Amino acid sequence: MVKKKDIQQVEAVAREFNMTEEERREFGDFLEEEKAVGNGGTKNERGDFSYQELRQKAREFLGLEKSS
């Protein structure tokens, strides 16, 4: 099941970044919104995110981006 693997990766990233259950749900919504506005990942034609892209999106979501 491809979809299940994608969800497992999102769950793994959420654990890595110590997200609460609520943050995890909001992170999933954030990822779907990103895909909807054309900021999807490069994993496939659906715009799914690679593991590294998920980690980057988690940093964005949590406001952990470094200022330039």
C-alpha cells in the first residue's frame, strides 16, 4: 500500500520533531494545503513529498527555519 507508506513517513517525521497529536493532524493538513497550492514534493506526479522534503516541511510548519 503506497498511501500507508506515505502516512508512515509523515508519522516518523512527526515523532522526530516531537509533535503532539494535534500538531501531527495540523501538519497533515498543512502538507495537503501545500500540495493544493502547487508546493508539492518531487516524489511522484501526485506531488507527494520525499522523506527529506517532509523534514523540511516540518521545519517550516513548526517555524524552525533559519533566518537568512
